[in-house]
Amino acid sequence: MLIILKKEISSYLSSMVAYVTIGVFLLVLGLFLWVFPESSILEYGYAGLDSLFSTAPYLFMFLIPAITMRSLAEERKEGTFELLATRPLTDWQIVLGKYFACLLLVLFALLPTLVYYYSVYQLGNPKGNIDTGAVIGSYIGLFLLGGAFVSIGLFASSVTSNQIIAFTVAVFLCFFAFSGLDSLSTLLSLQDLGLQDYGINQHYQSISRGVLDTRDLVYFLSFIAIFLMITKTIVGGRKW
């Protein structure tokens, strides 16, 4: 698995894909936090990062599929998947190696946003007037959300050799998993089914309050495991 992990990280860092996608993510997030008046922290008048954690999930819907779309699709398009399949690697080692490589890139994208926390911490009146516990919980929730989106993106990349199709499918599935069930639950005929409880947004908001509930953790881990198992099955089938 470490072989795949190192190969994927070096492949991403040797191309412009990771730098451009992460750079665009940080630029757009910075504009929402400091420039656009509807979501600007300076206009909000309260020392908090609520706008960051409400905006980042929707940016993740495009950032993460852009990172994962080439993971398995490019392997098959260039004919290197057969070479990978002949190596002494199990299906799980291939899938998990690629999964953790993409997850590390998501972590790299999140680390620079700590500058925003430091800025708000310094700008608070009095200094340090920010709910650090809620911020930590929100970052944990955002990382788990990124892990869920990576599993979706990896699945989308496994079903096609076309990176554009993989990106489009991943964006749709990420959007539906995050807010699709919330939208369906508002329909009159479905209001009593509690569909929103099965959506990612409900559990993400719960963790973002700063309280780590084991039910939310189990939900995210189960969600990730299901998509990774499906991806592993597809990879195993294509190897044969």
C-alpha cells in the first residue's frame, strides 16, 4: 500500500493538477471569507469561522473530484492498470493506497486555512475571542467530509476511463450525498421518512457544533467503508 501511496503522491506533486486545484480552492475560499460582503468575516462582526465551514463543503464538491478523477481512470486509459494488476498487490492495497494519497492532498489543502483561524484569533476583541473547541470540531467534521467525498471520487474514477465523466459523476454524487436527501425530505410525501438523517450534511453539522458523537463518527466511517468496498469490487472485477 505504501508503494501505491508514494507513487500517487509523487505523481500528483510532479504535475500541476494538485497545485492548481488546491490554489483555486484557497483563493475562492479566501474571497468568500474576506472579500464578498455576504459572507465576509469583517462584515459579520463576530469572531468566528462559520462562513469557512459552511462554504468549504461546496468547494470540496469540485476540489476533491478534480483530485480523484485521474486515480483509476487514467490508469486504464494509459494501459498501466494491467501492469499494476500484475504486481504482488492485493485489491485493497491498490484502493487504500490511492485513497490515502488523495486524502493527504485534501489535508494539504486544509492546512493553509489555519491562517484564517490565526487571523480571526488576532482580530478578535478581546484578542482570542473565538470558540476554539467549535473550530476544532468543525475541522474534524470537514476532514471526515473530505474522506467521504474522496471515497465517492475514487468510486467514480473506477467505473470509467474518462476523467471528465469521472469528475462529473463524482460532483453529482457528492452533491446528492451532502444535500440531496435534505432536499428530498422537504417534499410533502417524504417529510415523515426522516431522509435528512441519512444525509452527510446532518452529521457534518452535528460534529461542527464541537461535540463528537460516536454516531456521527460511525456514520462517516461506514459511509467511507461502503464506497471503498464497492470500488474494491470493481477493481477486482476489472483485474480479472
